[in-house]
Amino acid sequence: LRPDGRVLGRARPTSIGINTITSADGSALVKQGDTMVLAGVQLSIVQPEDSQPTIGRVNVTVEVAPFSSADWRPGRAPELVATVAEHLEQVLFGRSASAESVPSAGNAPCSGCFSLRQLCIAEGKAVWSASLHVYVLNVDGCVLDAVLLAAVAALQATALPATTVSEDGKARRQAPDQDLAPGATVVAGRRLLLGLTPLALTCALYKEHLLVDPTAEEEGLAGSLVTVVMDELGTLHGLFHPGGSRPVSPHDMVRCVESTRLHHNEVAGLLRQSLEDAIGGMDVDTTVA
């Protein structure tokens, strides 16, 4: 048994709170053991780039709360912030990350899961710009796992409001009972969608043992750490290995991937139920452009 009483292959209890920030367009609070992450989405209307008239924008920021981790120092962000932000953008939006990765165990990592085209309001005139802000409130291991889950939940909880587009191409959120100006058109509100649901699991390799979902203490004792990102189809979206004293063998990788497959089934079910409980009755158009 591990210090917290778990067997080697058991993850910590996870909870997902949907739309916990009332001022955000979508948000989620994830607790994974004592690791706690809050993610929120804020929407604004902007003009698209001339070269990409149907492509919206997503800006991602990751912050760590003061004193949330042992390596927090005033005026200096912990090293994990940049690494986690890069991995998050790589998985969700297909943007490259510079951190070291290990070869895949049978499946090649695929591109991002979020289509920026669904943020289009009126081609060449207006698109949504989404600010995805992730705040790590407490660190006790597996930060990327919790950050990715919170980001996915917040995006899936976000609804694009109905908008009106005037004849001259100016768009704004449609207010309740708003009179429609002559020549203006209405774009129906709709939920943001992810084509797939990528989730992560970190495994610690300690001697010949594999520990699923390690705490910060266990991460410090591990010979190596491996984080696997997988979707519901079993496709790998990332394999991250930040180094360590213990070599990672192909057999180790297979064990990590299989553990992630089982973990995904459980957490994805929890995510679906949390979303249904919070916003299941939302009447929006879910068609992706």
C-alpha cells in the first residue's frame, strides 16, 4: 500500500464542478486528490484575420496560486507553469510544445481536438475570441492531468451566446427582447464542442513498480514520470517524459498506456455526468461549422 492507503494502480478521488464562476462564460473546478485547478472561459467579439476569415481565437494562460506548491517563489512562476501551458495548447489546439516526449507505443499523436472554425460568427466580419484561463490552486502531483481535465470541462461548459450582425458587419451579443435592426441577422447560440475528449494520466516509475496518479511526495521519489494523453477512441495525443534516473522501457510505456485507457473510461464518465447535471437542459444549437 502507498502512504495514502491506495494500491499501486488506483487513482485518487476526482470531482468536477461545472460553472463555478458565475462571471465566466464557462468554468470548471477540478479536485484530484489534493491537487485543485480552476479553469474559466471569457468570450469577446473581434474581427478575424484577413487571411483566416472563418477562424476564431483562443488564448491560454496558466497561473499557479501563491504558496500552492513547494517551489513557489515570490515574483517567479514555478517551472511547471510554462511546461503545462505548452502541453495544454499542444493537446487542445495542435500547437507545438518544446518539452521532451517519448516515442509512442503503437499510435502516433494526432493534432488538436478543438476546431477554431466553430468560433466564427460571420465570415470575414466577426469571430469569437476565447480566453481560457487556468488557475492552479493547490499542487499535490499530476498537475497536467488536472489542468487538462479542468480546461476540457470549462470549454465543454461554454455556450456561445446568440449574436446579431448588422448590415455593415458589426456583431454584438443579442440582448433579451432586443429589437432587430433592419437588415440585421441573428446567429443562434450554441455549445462549444471538442471533436474528441483528451484526458491525461501521470504514472510514476519506482524501481519495478508503476504508481498511478502519484502525489507530489511520490513524484519526488520516483525514478521517472510518464504522462499519457488519450481520447475515448484510444488515440494518443501526447506522451510526455520530463526525464529521470530510471530508463523507460517499451514495456513500461505499454503499462502506462493501458492504465490511461482504463482511467479515461472512468473520468470521461464522470465528466459527462457532471456536464449533464449542470447544463444538460441547455437549449442551444450544437452544430459545428
